[in-house]
Amino acid sequence: MTVAPERVHDYPFNRPEGLDLAPAYRAARTAPGMIRVQLPFGDPAWLATRYEDARFVLGDRRFSRAAATDRDEPRVQYHRGNGGILAMDPPDHTRLRVLVASAFTVRRVERLRPRVREIAEGLVADMVAHGSPVDLVESFALPLPVQVICELLGVPAEDRHLFREWSDGLLSTAALTAEEFTRNDQELSAYMAGLVAQRRAEPADDLMSALIAARAENVDRLTERELVELCVGVLVAGHETTATQIPNFAHVLLAQPERFAELRATPDLIPAAVEELMRFVPLGATSAFARYALEDVQVGAVLVRAGEPVLAAIGSANHDETRFPDAERLRFDRPETGHLGFGHGAHHCLGAALARVELQEALRALLALPDLRTAGDPVWKTEMLVRGPRSMPVAW
């Protein structure tokens, strides 16, 4: 059965304050097919809220990210970035991705685990020395992934403070003018281009030097602009979501102290806990990165016509009861696997293995704090593509 398009719903559904999944998603999952939504800017789109539909759209190559560059892509931001690798399809996407992927294999990332653990434990020790209360975001959640990704990429320690403002600008949904957005983008790109030039003159044992070497070996594989954009993308994506999920996970666990006690009693559950928390926490304030149908494609009960965009609602898909029974309950013994927290298909999160290690070690380090508890209400990010505390006071 193919359903006819229904009315267009205003979107996004989620509120920025808190981590609750809007009830409208559950209603959409019970609709006969995908629903139509209108974001503040761009084309109306189909919204895939069920697990099978979202996974299908993310994985089927008849849906294109590159096609979005020539369309009025549905979005919450007035401005549009160049997209970089996120706006590419194979084979161009594959050509760039393979250059970075070797640095993020599970085996190579596991070799980083001792260093990640050292950083996490050092930050907790600094928190203890300072004394409670502290802001978990500024004292722990943000510096941990920033230090890890900057060391991996080769960004000097004295420059790391610059990236929060630049990153916030790229991910902001606020009413930045086109000039403000462009200036922010250009400042970050100019900084990275200068760092590339420095690394070219003085190579080091880091990812940036390896990418420069790859370009030198075969200039057709990586242009200078692609090199800079890749480094910017790795830097921003390599810290922002992890820095947001650490306090998100803590917020959920502190609200369910029996789950935190479960981890204290059985630390071997930490990897499973990270996977379940990735499923449970709806990180996105909205769905983004529309896929455009290259031909007519049947998605569940909906025939998506060529040229129509589809958005995958990851948070909703991860709460689909047909895939994850008892989906609203946080369970570390959940037998179901395959959450979409790191995406799916060609654009599956390149740094998923690193994010897993960072999140696991973050939880492990926080478990060392006796009687960790909230010490006030968190201040939530607003006008951002991701949801999470901007500050979160904790005590122990």
C-alpha cells in the first residue's frame, strides 16, 4: 500500500531544554507512512521516524547527499555551509573517507585508550583537587575530547581554547547573519590552512601530517581545499558530539541512580552502557542532512518521488518499539543491537570507535567520584543542532 501525502507538520519537534523525545515522534511512528514536515528554511521533506525507514534511507545509494548542494535543503539555519565530506556521495566521498579512516580503525583507536584514560583520570583528579561543586562541562566533558582530538590532529595546546567559539558558530541555529557565519567559517579555515602549512614544513607524528603526506604522494587524491576542510571536519566532529554526550549520559544516569549503582558494581557493563545510552539519548535538536531521492523509491508505505528530500529522525528511530521493545527504559542488558546513534551507511560516523573509547573512559573515570550528584540545574544549549547542557554543576 502506498499512502497519499498528508498535511505538512511544522518541524522540529524537540525542545532544546532537556533530553525528552517529543510526543509528536511517537505519533508519527504510528502513522501509516512517513509524514511531511517543513523546517524553518528550505524544501518540505519526508520525515522517516521508524527504525526500518530511517535505516533504509541512510543506507540506500538511491538517496543522495550530494544532490542537496544544488537544492534548497531543508534546515533550521538560514545560512548554508559548504558541507565538505558530509555533502558528498561515493566515489568522491569514498576517496576522502579512506584517507582518514585508517586513523580511526578499532585497532588503532584501542592503542589510544591508555592516553584517553590518563586524560580522563587527570581531569577527575583536578576536579577533586578543586573541590565540589564544579561545572562538569567545563571541567571534564569539554576538555577530554578536545585534548584527545587536538593531540591526534596535531593542534597546539595553546590554541585549543579557540575552537569552542568556532565550533559553536558552525553548529548554531541562531539568527547569524550570512556575514557572521562566513567570517566564522573563514577564520577557522584560515587557522587550519596555516597549521597545514606549518605541518608541511615540519611534519610530526599526527593525523594532519599523514594527510599532508597522502596528498603529496598523489595530488589527484586530495586537493589543498579538501585537505583543510577534512581537518576542520575532523576537529569539529571529533569533539562536539562527544563533549555533549558526556554530560548527557551523566544527566540520565544521575536521574536514574540505580543504573549508576549498577555500573559501580559491575564496571564490565560500561561498553554496553555506552551503546544503550547512545540509543536512549536523542542527541539531535532536529533531523538534518537530508537525502534526496535520485529516482522514485518506495520507503515503507510511501513512494518518494525523484528529487524529494527525506530526513532520518535518528532519536525517534532509536525509540522505535518494533525494533527496541521496552524502548523507553534504560537497560544495560538489552539484547537488541544496531542503534543508529552513529548513523548508518556511507556516512556512518567516521570517529565512532574513538567516540566509544572516550565515552567509556569518561564513564569509568566519573565512577571514581563517590556519591556523584547534581549541584544545581543544568543550563541547556539553545539554538544548536545538538542538545545538551552548556553547564552542569555537580558535587560528590
